[in-house]
Amino acid sequence: MLFSFYWVNFIFIVGALDPYGLYHSKKKRYVQQIVRASHASGVDPVEALAISLTESNLNPKAYSHTHDAGLFQINCKWWYKKLGYSLKKECVKAMFDPAINIKAGLHVLSYFRKNFKQCRGSLAYRCYNGGQGWTRSQNKHKIINYSTRVAERKKVISKYYKEYIADYLHHITKEANDG
């Protein structure tokens, strides 16, 4: 009985220190890919992780009823041409490759921020979810709730994973300097 008590407490403590399971081997690989790509493209890795967690819970095979695909839930109906694809089908297939999807997700976020004043700062989350016309959307409340969830995840990631991300960024920098 005593063993059971300690085991439950251990699981609770580990879960509390890893609320999104980012240290788990299934997610760790994608976390590192997102941090690396974010760093390379000048996007805050905490923000990128928060968006990917909100979109797919870091599931590279995620596919929604609205045909959004991959880690960052890219909708090829809207993005295939801007991402350089001639066919939507070709785009959707590519979005299941985590490296391609991450790059696309970071591109979409940066595109909105750079091109639309209603998408600056944390408003970019609303644009990421509802497009640059989110202010006129019938789903405005859902878009705002999405933005709130991303912001909440950013706080949790900053609290529990800040050191992990910093260590990995240091590793990337060291790797670049040594290479």
C-alpha cells in the first residue's frame, strides 16, 4: 500500500512538472524541431509551441473536419499557392511531414503579422485561427477563445519548459559555432 501511495505521488509530481508531456519521446522530437525552426525564422519558440499545442497537441497526423493538416493545422484550401504548391492535394500530403508543416506554420504566423495591422502582436493568434478578417467573422467569439488558449499555453510553457527550451537553443547555437 505504501508503494502505491509513493507511485501515485511520483506520477502527480512528474505530471505537474511536464503538464503538456513535452519531455515524452513522442513529442520531444517535434518540440526540438519547432524550437530549431522558430529560432532560424525569428519566431518566439514558446509562441510556436503554444500554437502547435493548441492546434494539434503536437500530433503530426492531425487532420480536422475543416481539412487542416499536421502539427500547425495548415489549411491548404487557403495556403497552397502561398506555400508554393500548384495543387491542394499536393499541399495536404506535404503538410503531414512535420518539418514542412512547421515551416508552413511559422510562415503563416509571420505572414499575418507582417501584412496586416489587425494581426500584430498577440492578435496574430486570432488571424492564425480566423484569417485577417477575423474582426468581421461570425465565429469571432471562437477565434478570441482560441487566442486566449494560445496565450494560456504560452504562460504554462514559459513556466515549465523555459529552461528546457533555453538549453536546446544553447545546444543549437553551440552546434552552429562548432560546425
